[in-house]
Amino acid sequence: MSTKAQPTPPKRFTAQRKQEVVLRLLKGEPLEVLSRELSVPAATLSQWRETFLTSGLNGLKSKPRDDRDERIRELERKIGQITMDNELLYAKIERMEEETPFVPRRSKR
């Protein structure tokens, strides 16, 4: 009588290995069969599948929000404000010069 010892499955699964298992589930392999084959509870396999599908959905969403986008908008507002301030100051200087033209002073030598 020869009994073959089944190889013990790994205790921890890498992300790559979990992906392979989930893809097998998505291709139609029965959950219960994979659960027995891998010695992993069916609930755990279901959780891996849901996490995988949710992550995939997030990857398909439009560009994720970046903190830099808000910072760029804030800086653009500041640039706009400074530009307006400069234009107002130049207009004021021009009006002042029209009223009393700038005449260079003579040196007191």
C-alpha cells in the first residue's frame, strides 16, 4: 500500500497567487472545488474575488483626484490676483504721472 502524501499548500498566498485563484473562479471553476484543492475557506476565496473586482472597477474610473490639482488651482488664483493688483498699480501710477509729470531733480552740487 502506497499512499501519496498530498503537498501541503502554502500558508500565505502572494498577490500573484491570489490573482491566479480569482481568475480561475471568474473563468467558472466551482468555488467549493477550489476551496478544497487549496485548503482555503470558501468565504476567503469569495472575499478575494470581491476585492479583486472592486479594485478593477476603481482602476477603470476616471483619473483619481490628486492633491496637486487643488494646489495648482490655488496658485493660479494667486497669480490672477497679483496680475490684477499690478495692473491697478500701473494704472494708478500712470494717472499720478499725468497730473504731475515726473521731473528729475537737479543735483545740488
